[in-house]
Amino acid sequence: MPEVTKETVEAALKGYTEPHLGRDLVSANCVKGIEVEGDQVKVQVLLGFPAGGVKDAVADAVKQQIEAIDGVSMAQVDVGWQVKAHSVQKSLKPIDNVKNIIAVASGKGGVGKSTTAVNLALGLAAEGATVGILDADIYGPSQPRMLGVSGKPESKDGKSLEPMVSHGLQTMSIGFLIEEETPMIWRGPMVTQALEQLLNDTNWSELDYLVIDLPPGTGDTQLTLAQKVPVSGAVIVTTPQDIALLDARKGLKMFQKVEVPVLGIVENMSIHICSKCGHEEHIFGEGGGQRMAEQYGIEMLGALPLDMQIREETDGGKPSVVADPDSRISELYREIARKTAAKLSLQAKDYAAKFPRIVIQNN
């Protein structure tokens, strides 16, 4: 019987491509320990993204790879995860208690960006992360309604706000501070200042991810986000329709210009399935998000159907991921969340927190 070594185990692990990372666990630096005792092998895997829904499947796949090695009788595989802070724009420093900020953007309105943002945040939380969501749409805040939250946030010190909490998400929105039907008749500078204050003056508590639901377009708010908010990555939401894709490309290029990595594209309303007969129809066209992803060399994170259930649940204050966690739609959102977090986990890490702070005192 051939001798089993760490090298043979490592070589076998390189033969398994983790579907969310799109690469093997060795090159993704997720294998943290290999122990070989005769014909028995122990492997410790530490993923860089929350994977509550798939960790058993990953463990089984790795186990199969190892037990296929000639000379191995048994393999034990432990799979865990740890979310690290990732690097942001060069001129900015990460916010205290927030490891990663993910901006969710669209070139135009009406493509379901806010619905996608809240379900992305809930999907990350369902996978095991600590998550917050900031509603950056000052003119049309929708997260209070979508999360079923009312009332005003507390301020313990008169200077900062405590985030509201709903379905396990920490959340903040201008919608908590004004009446629902009050219009925000503000010019650009007031809007950008409000965004900065909502972000920096909220006492976020140890977040792995803060999802920012941006207003549509590429104007003042998006520019403020790019220049003053430490963003780790962005997600672009579009529909397959040519005119939506045209605007989505502008959003993509804006993030590229300001050096914010685009983690991928979510194609919303990609297909309509008739609730009466089950007939499938591509109302807004077909494959536009995939073509855009291929054109720019970025990830297609997922495609979502045009489904009345998504709209009804979000309008009712219980988005799909919490309203019906075992549904196909919830699984689609969770898969998008896993792919987004996995893509981010491959980006450069932020090591600022590991360095000691040097303070010079005059004695």
C-alpha cells in the first residue's frame, strides 16, 4: 500500500473546485491544516465567506477527494469560516466595527435594486454573518417599509444613533427620521452630508458586512460613496432589457474609475413563469446580464425571476429570505449572497487592524 503524505492530500484537494470561489481550496488559501496518521487523514478548511447552507456539502466533497487517494481508509474534514476585513479605496480607512461595506447599485430605477439589496443582506445573515443595511436613498427611502420597521432610532449620547434591528439586521435610513410621506426637498450637498452622517454617526455593532442600498444613477450620492465611504466591493443590479443594461454599464464603469471592485452582476426579472399554466417567458429579453458579465470579465452572481411572491413579501415587511426561507426564491438569494461574499473573500485583505498604533508623547 502506498504511503499517504501531506503532499498527496494537497494534490487531491487541488482537484476540487469550490463552486462559490471558482477555484480550488488550496490556491484560495482555505486549507489550514492537514494531518496524516497512517491511512487516516484530517483536514481543516477555513472559508473566507459565511457558508452555513453549504458547509456540509463542501465537507462531503473534500472527503470524497481524499478518500479516493490510494492508501486512505478514512478522512475527517472540518469546515468553518471566518470573515476578514478587505482593503478599500487607497485614500480611505475602514469604519470602526464594520469589516466590509458592499454597495448595491443600478444605473436606473425600477430594476428591483432595493429588493435585491435587502434579500442579499438577509441571505448573508442566514449564512451566518453579522449584517447591517444602510438605506442611502435619501429621496426615496424604502428599507423601513421592506423590513417592516417603524419608529425612531434612539440616541444614548445625543450625538450618535443606535441602529434599528429587524429580522436580525442592523439598519439605518433617513426614513426613520421623517414621516413616510414627507418629501426630501434637498439639494445635492445636503444629501451627501446626510449620507455621511447616517453612515458614520450610527453605532454599528461588529458587522461582518454592511450592505448599502444606493439610489439609482451615477450622481452626487454615488460620487460621495466612491470618494468618502470605504467600500470593499459593489454589486450591480440590472434587468435583461437593453436600456437597463446600458445604464448598468455606466454604473459599472463608474466603480471601475474610482477603484471599487465590482463583485458581480445580479440579473433581476430575468424570466416570468405564469402562475396559472407554468409557461416561461423572457419579458425583458434574455441573457443580457450574462453577456455583460462576459464582456467585462466579472461574475454573474445570479438571475432572479419576475415573481409576485417577491413583491408581496417585500411590501409586507418580510422579504423572501425570512418570509419563506425554504423556498426556491430564498435559495437563489442565499446563493447570490454566498457568491458575493466568496468573491469578496478573494480580494486583498486589510491588515491595518493588525498593526500597533504608535503614539508619540512629549514627556
